Amino acid sequence: MQSAPMDTSRILLEAIALKKCVEATYNRMVMTLAPHILYTRHGELYVDAVALEREGKPPREIKLGTFKLAGLQLKGILSRTFAAEPVFNPKDEKYDGVTLFAVETN
């Protein structure tokens, strides 16, 4: 099994801390993501993020998606900032004991 490059984790940690969007490719689709939480599941790294754009178009609805870091190709951090979305619940059971870093919610 291939692990995600350290650069990807570092970029996501920075983006979460600063509440900045990232540009990424996942399943050959270019997206602008608002990363909310970095966590592990079955020894693999995952990020839950809101896709603000897919192929340059906004989504029909705001929802939190799960992205496996091994399949995520980050192009970098954007200057665009985001606010924590109400759909994100850092106390969700799936994050219990496996959270590495999460966006601050107010």
C-alpha cells in the first residue's frame, strides 16, 4: 500500500490552520477544496473537505466529502479563504480518537 507524500499532509495541515482552500485533482477531476479535518482510518490518511468547485463549477449542494490522501494530488494552497461549514461536526463519532488536525469551529 502506498502512503501519501509528506508534502500533501503538510500542505493540508497549513490549509486547515489558515482556513485556506487548496486546488487538487482527485479521480482526474480538478477541484477547489476547503479542507476541514485530517484523520486516519485503517492506517491510511484521509481529509474531509467541502468541494467548492469541480471542474470550475460550484456544486449543487454544500456537503462534506471524504478524500483518501493517497489518491489526492495537491497543486497548492490558494489565497481564497473559507469559513467552517455547518455540515462539519468535529465531534462526529468517525473522528473519535483518529483526528490529527481540524479546522476551528465557532
